[in-house]
Amino acid sequence: MENTTGTETSYPLFLQIYEFIRNRMERGEWKAHDKLPSIRGLAEELKVHRLTVFKAYRQLAEDGKVYVKDKSGYYVSQGGSPSLVAMDGADLTMAAALNSNRLSDIQRLPAQYQFSQALIDPGLLPNLFLSEYVKKVFDLYPKVMGTYSSVQGDEELRETLSLHFREHHRLQLSREELLITSGAQQAINLVADILLGPMDSILVERPTYSLAMDIFRRKGARLVPVTITPEGYDLAEVEDLMARHKPRLFYMNPTHHNPTGYTVPAWQRKLLVELAERYHCLLVEDDPFRDIYFAEPPPLPFFAYDTEGWVIYISSFSKYVAPGLRICAVACRYPLMERLITAKALADNGTSLLNQKIFLHYYTSPRLQQHLGKLRIALQVHKEIMEEELAGTGWEWTAPQGGLNLWVKLPEQLKVEALFRASLRESIVFVPGEICDALGEMKSWVRLSYSFVNEITLREGMRRLTALANQIE
Ligand SMILES: Cc1ncc(COP(=O)(O)O)c(C=O)c1O
């Protein structure tokens, strides 16, 4: 199947194949001096034209990742598989992070002014209460460490969450339609496992959460971008893309979206569920920021509008309870749930029971609502500090109504890469926007997270960042 994605709107097919090969090299499946599959063989395997594979190989050769032996074919270069995964912290230099263009590498860079983590300052999270609950859980369930959780997740926790979702978000769910995963990251992985194969088309927002794109690319999926704006999506564009590409799924983060903070309005949610039904495209709704709003609660999840089972709802509690507990709930209908449970069994046989019970006891205590109330205020103050420090710089953003980030457009003459390099030398780190873009463009955008550092460090870091920008311009 030749590229039908249309190069003007999607990542070129030969670059997707380039990524597919590079991923295999990084994982060590193809090592230095291994022979790569023939052009004809790979073209047949991936169902693409031979010229497309040839273009990918040629690009890999130009980038020094493979070399050609006369008449014999293409081979992996020494050092062609940099395997950042295998490097330890000390080796992970600024250059490596820049070259890999991966969020996970950027987030591992040590920095005092940490604006790259869309996580909450641990000082604002309920650590003390959680440690109290650890003791309580051991008293209540003395054998908790001696047993597995059920693969699908602790029954008591699923029951509690199904009631919570029904009451607060109008999701009609039974506990059998919930799966507990180790974070949203695992949920996205499981969804990709059961639904995607090489060269399957999927829709992703542009920009989007880059680690999700990394997962989908690793599966060999073709990413077709859908622009998200402060007003949501262009539904005519979405319909056109669904009709043309027949995507397996649309990965979306429609509420206080990462990286932009935008929220898709209620009227679009209903219509999009209808489109999903019509074009048989699953909507994968990743919703970790729902409860982090400043003034008004956001519109109901897409899942609330779905009667036919076209939405998979992923609700992680990493952002406002504890990223370390790795608790996330996935809601979907059968038979899809059955397949997810099987994938979960193969992945880890169930999330830690101890973590689920600690979470459950905190979640059902009145402290949760008190904590959330205070957290919303604290995060709004953080956001306002960042905005105050950006006022008058000429940098542009749309003020989000919740979430953890500002998505900021820099003035034309200020190059993100130059600012990024200079910032690292001053121990400031942020996310270059192109990492969040399936097309690898958006080069004048950055994501600045206001949630991870305390207020004093936030203000100081922003002052340093804007002063640096003035020196570079
Ligand atoms: C949109 C989105 N999805 C998923 C995740 C991962 O969440 P978890 O910690 O639950 O794996 C993040 C974390 O930043 C995120 O922003």
C-alpha cells in the first residue's frame, strides 16, 4: 500500500519507515554490522512501495546509521544504534538528549529550574497522609504482600471507582468494565498492543503527548495528525481523515490537553463520538488532567456520550494523588475489555495490590477533596507567576483553564534550539515543541510546565529564562 496519507498533512511514509528501522536498531534487534532486510523483503512485509523503503535506507545511510556494501545490501553502522536506553545517567549528555529528540531523555536531564516535567511539585502532594495509609493497609490486610491482585485490579477499588465515575462524570459503568493499570503509560501501551500493527493508521492530535507517539511509532503505526486549537478540532477535517485513512483509533487528550492546556468543547464531544461510530474508529480518551481545573469543571468525558463502545477511557491518578503509586483506571466495553485484560496479564499479571489498597483508602477519605481544593489554588498561582514573568516578552500563549503547562510561541527571531542549549548551561530545562508534533515541525513553540518547581524557584527560573532569551535574540 503506497502512502495515501498525503504528505502535506502527515509525517512522510519513508520517515515512518526510517523510525521503524531506527527503533529496531535501538532495541538491539539489529546490531552493528547486521545486514538489514532487502528492500524488496521489507517493502512486502510493510506493504509499501519499494522506492519508499529505498528512500528510508538512503536517509539512514546519509545520517550514518547504516552503510552500503556493494551489491550485498545495507548494514547497521558501528554506533548506528545509539541505544540511549542502555546508557546510564552519567552518559546521558545534553547532546544525546538533543539528538534523540525524545521527551523521556529530556526529562532525565538534571536541572534546578525544571520546566520539562508535567508533574506536580512533590511538596504539594499528600505524601504524609499516604504514608499513614500504608500502616492502615497493613493492619487491614496483613497478607497484602503475600498475594497477587487480580489481573483486572482489586475488586473493592474497581467498585469504588465505578461509583465515582458514575456520580461525578456520568459514566454508566460496572466494575467489570474497569481495568487497573500501572499508570496511563501502561494503559496506552496495552491499547497499542491489542489494536495496532505495522503501518496501521491512527489519528493523533497535533501537538500531542510525545511519549504516546513514541509508543505508537514503536508499533510501526502511521501517525496522522489532527490539529487541536483553543476551540477544539475541525470536525470536517477529522471526518475527512477518518474517511480517507480508516484509522484504527484516535488518541486524544481532550481535557486540559498536554502540551497546550486546551479543552475540546462539549458540543464537539457528542459529534465526535458519532463520527467514531460511523467510521469505526476507536477514541482513546486519555484524561489525567480532568480534576486539575482552576474555575469551572470541564465538560463530561467523551465516554459519557458513547453508547456503542467506541471510546476507551483512561483515567490516571498520577498527576494529583501520587505518580509513584502508578494507579490508573481504564474503562471500556466488552469484548475489548477481555483483550485488554489478557494483554495486562502478559505485561505484569496485575498492578501491585499494596499500591491499589493505599490508593483506595486515600481516595475514599475526605482528605482527597480537601487536597484537590488546595491543589487547584496552588497550581493557579503557579500558572499566574509564569504568566507574569512572560508578560511583556512578546511570547504568545492561550491561558489554560487547567492542567500543568503553558504552550508558548516564541518570537520568530528566537530559535528554540539556541535557547534550549543556553538554558541547559544555566540549569533550566523545558520541552521544545517539535517533540510534541507528529510532523516534527512547530519549531517556534515550547512547553513550559509550571507545576513541578516551587513558587520561588519558578519565578527565579523564569526570570533567568527570559533574560537568556534577550541575550540570544
Ligand atoms: C497526556 C498524558 N498521558 C499519560 C501520561 C502518563 O501518565 P502516568 O504517570 O499515569 O503513566 C502523561 C504524563 O505526563 C500525560 O501527560
